[in-house]
Amino acid sequence: MLPPILANLRIPVMASPMFIVSGPDLVIAQCKAGIVGSFPALNAREKEGEPVLLDAWLTRITEELDRHNQANPDRPAAPFAVNQIVHRSNARLERDIEICHRHRVPIWITSLGARPEVNAAAHDCGGIALHDVINNTFARKAIEKGADGLIAVAAGAGGHAGSQSPFALIQEIREWFDGPLLLSGSIATGRAVLAAQVMGADLAYIGSPFIATSEANAQPEYKQMIVDSGAEDIVNSSLFTGVHGNYLAPSIRNAGLDPAALASADPSSMDFGGAKAWSKIWGSGQGIGAVRGIATATAMIDRLAAEYAQAKQAVAAM
């Protein structure tokens, strides 16, 4: 059963938090259009001596959504989520937990490790905690450590994707878990959103298509590469972060590397605290063949909603 905070969305979709790309502009647009918007806390990076940017972002998001809700009581904004990278290299974690707790962030997403204290902080301020997992073993550990729900990151997802089929991953988790379950992996159409639900997920978790939106904090070349590419242009590699992830082959070639001959890296090389050596290596999931042009986030969500309604009618008629 879904908690109330996830039960009344326009369509059953949460936008995934994307490194660099997701920021206040995109989150606010997503929430106003009726889906959960999200961003990684680490995207809010201030220079030394400047005010804490995460604090400013949360204040802006909360105030803008409040104003929207007051002006539009018949179509209130969806809630927002903040992603916490709980890997040991994230030296900001404790600070960011305190800020999110103070702002009473409604949905917390944890990645790269399950930490009971993060779940406890979410619960203490009235929020819920969702943990992303790539297999059933990690799913069980996350729930044991206090997560309220799971994000199943299946093969084909952008970023640090899993390798399992969504059919297998959702099936195994649903054998024992009846709580909130989201599915990530190549979801870019309303029909795919409905398919995720039929498979057993409650919500679809969509990231890569939103890179090609006007509100995304992505370089124009990155957005256009999303439009111009398809599933066959996605390469899976551990070289860039130490964990296997999916990346755009054209961006790898632009960096002077051969996408077919990439070295591997050990998970010990992960570092979420400093500058990135691979800033021009761009991540993406396999679903981007459905992205035909750069649009506003609202227009993309309108398309997803229309496709979702059409797909439900088509299935009902079968």
C-alpha cells in the first residue's frame, strides 16, 4: 500500500535525481506538473565562504511550491525528494542530513549504502525513506535497516544501473515485500509507466528523458546528444566512478576513448567529495530513443500523461 504522500500524483512517476542535471528549476517544474521531482543533495555545491546552497535550494523549492498550491488548490504540486549519497566518501552527509531534517524534506532517497540513521532522520521529520537497489539481497538489507520503500534499479537505467531484468528484479522483491516499490530502467513513455505497474511496481522512476528539457542543468550538447542517441549508443562501464554505470558512447569518443575498449575500475576509487575527472562523460539510460526533441519538463510530463491514459484504454480493450 502506498503512503499518502505518493498516492495522489497526476501519473505514477517519480523523476530520478541526476548528478549535476537536477536542480531547483527542474524539480519545481516536475512537481508543478504533477510528478515527484528530485535532486541529489550533492548537486548544491557552494564555494568556500558562501552561504550553504542546499539550504537556499530547499527554501526556494518549498516556497515556490507553497505559492503554487495556494494559487491552484484544485491541482496542487506533487511532493519533492532529496537524494543522499551515503557512501563513505561523502564528507557532507551529516551536514546535509541536518539541513534536510530542518526543512522537513518529505521524501528521502538513499543510494550507495543503507544507513539506519538516515532513515531515522527522515522519519523524525515526518518523511519517508526510499532506497535504491540493484538486486534482491540489497533490497532485504535496506528494509531491515529501516527504509520504507525500494527503488529497483534494473538493467538499462541511467547512472549506476543494475544488470538484472526488471521482470526478474520486481518478481523477486514482490515475493516478500508489499510496500512502496519503484522501477527504474529505460522508462520513457506512458506505456512503459503502465507496464511497470502491471509488472508489480507502484511507480515508475524516470531520469534520462528529463536531461533533454529546458529546465535541466545540462550543457546544450548533452541535451542534443540525448535527442540524437538511442539504446545502441549506451555503454556500460565501471571506469568512471568505480561502479558500473550506463553512459553515452559519443561522449566517451569525444573524450578520446574507445567505448569498446574501456578499462575497469575498482569500487574503492569512488569519490563523491571532489572534482570529477570525467565531467564530459555523460550518463544516460537506454530509453532515450523515445526522446524526439528538447522540450519543457511540463510538455514532457503532459506527453507521458496522455500516453499513459491511452495505454490504459488500450489494455482495458484487450
